[in-house]
Amino acid sequence: MHKVTFLLAGLALSINAQATAPTGSLDLGQTCTNDKECKNGAKCYGTTSDTIRACGNFNAACDDDSQCAFNTCSSNGLCSGFLPLSSTSAASTSTSTSATPSIITGTAGSQPSGQAPITAPANSLNLGETCSDDAQCKNGANCYGTTAFTIRVCGNFNAACENDSQCAFNSCASNGLCSGFLATQASNGTSVTMTTSMAAPSSGFGGVSAGNGTAVASATGGVKPSASGVPFDSSASGIVRVSGGVVAALVGFVAFLV
């Protein structure tokens, strides 16, 4: 008996507490006890006897949409009409609008004289593509031209960088510029052989040609006379062929000594 008394007393206190809400203080959708508590003339309504009453609830009487919490005010004077946009659709529309990239218009003079400036969406141009503004390049690469007469491209040689992914033709060096060697360039550099041409002496001894041809120095071999000199026989190891003129000169030199 005492428990029932306490429950009834608590329920009465709760009703009294709700009934004390100031006139016109409750927003749409808030729990209410009478119409006067709701803002903008909305009705305090529950769809059934077991439904919690709320300002502008579904099927509450209305004069316009501003008195409905979850629907529009339909032609029958009830909050039962469909909303033009659901909250989900509105959120997706807002997201898609914010995701649309802004267009970056290239300014005059952003390219060398005679080259039209580039206009492109932000973050849309790949490394090596012609650009007019840093914001147009993907991955934070810089739009750069090495001189005033160089067409600017994303991640160009000597462009400022933070990592290799911002450089089109080089790696990002320790000085923060796209000037480092790529791994493929370094490996190819060791295999390059240099060949040079040098004039052969007009006369000589010990198997050196006395012609006016050239001898080619190779990075992987010795010195070989050209075809205009004395023929070279690689199969006769240790044997040197000399022309008749050289032999005559040698004989004359020996005779002079004797």
C-alpha cells in the first residue's frame, strides 16, 4: 500500500514538473504536456494513448510546415506530409558539394611568353604535366620551371619537395629539391663506357704505327690503330708487323751508327 502511494506521488510530481514548462519554451519534437508549451503554435500531440506527446508530432494538427517536427503540414491540416529532402539526402548533397574540387585559374605570366596559362581543378595534374599553380598538382608537388623560359610542370627538376613522390624526373635530394639521382640512373651510370679519339704519332718504334691515322682508346681494352695505319693482327700474339718504309729507316739508322 505504501509503495503504491509513493508511485502515485512520484507520478504527480512528474506531471507537475512537466506542466511547469514556460509558455512557448519547447522546440519541435520535445516532450510536452499541453499545446501552450510548444513554440510557434505547434500542437502537443501523441499518436496514441501510449505515445509520448511531443510538440509537432506526427499527425498533430498544423497550419504550416513550421509547426511539424518530423513531417510537412499536408493539405488535410495534419503533420503527415513527406519532407522534400530527407536528412540523409541533405547530408549526401552537402558532402558531394564539398567534395567538388575548386577550379584553379592560371594567371597571366605563369608560363613563359607565348604559352597560355593552365586552368585545372585543384589536385588534378600528375607529375610532369604542364601547370600554372602549385595547387593544381597532385600529392603536394610544386609547379616549377627551372628558368623564366622553361614551361612549368608538376615536380620539375629543382622543384621544392618533401619526398620522392613529389618529383617527376629525379628523387628528392637532402636539400629539399628534386635534384637527386633516380635508382635506375645510378645503376646505368656505372655501366656507361667512355670512348675517346686521339691522334696517332707521325712516326714511331716498337710496333706503333707511323701512319697519320688515329688510335682509339677504349675503356675496356687497349689502344688499337685505325684502318689507315698498319694492319693489326690480334691472332699473332707478340708479333708486330711494320711497313717496308719503317724497315728501311731502321737499316739506314744502323748503317749510320756503324
